[in-house]
Amino acid sequence: QVQLVESGGDLVQPGGSLRLSCAASGSIFSIATMGWYRQAPGNQRELVAISTSGGSTNYADSVKGRFTISRDNAKNTVYLQMNSLKPEDTALYYCNADVWVRGSLRHYWGQGTQVTVSS
């Protein structure tokens, strides 16, 4: 079993910054893709940013230039640095990982961390 635990969500003013962290633990052989998704009330869950094991990254157009995803593979941890935050960034942010476990690639989600951008 693999667990993803997010942290770092908070209430921040527009223009502010936050750094989210997600640590994976459990029966991990290796991690392929790690990423962040978000879901605002009444909206579908959407991709924010992903990072592959090869170092490639991909971002939603709405966050390009403001958010940066990074990984510490030794710690099985992924980060999301969020700058110039806007009220429309308010959402529950979920960590996601594709993990090799006993020869199988499995998909996991964290429980989410709340980001609220408001004055």
C-alpha cells in the first residue's frame, strides 16, 4: 500500500505565494509520474502540473509562469511552488502519483490540501 500526504495549503492574499508538498510512503519500488490537480467547488478536477521521472514537466495554461513543480526522488516527494496567486487559484489541491509496486504500475491520490486566495 502507498500513501500520499499533502501539506502546505493555507489562506493567502492575492499576489502571495505558497509551497505545497506531497510525500509518498509505503511499498514503493519507484515512482513514474507525480503531479498536482485541483478542484474548485462546482468544477471538475483539473490538471495543474505534472513531473515525470525523466524530468519533463507540464503545466496547465492558467498557471504557466506562476507555478513550478519539482521533485526530490530520494525523498519520494513532489513540491508545487505557487507564486502570484489569484482568487481563481482557490481550490482543493490533490497530489497524484503513478507508482511501481511489485511489478505493477498503480495510480494513487492524496486526500487534498486546501488553498484559499482571498483578501
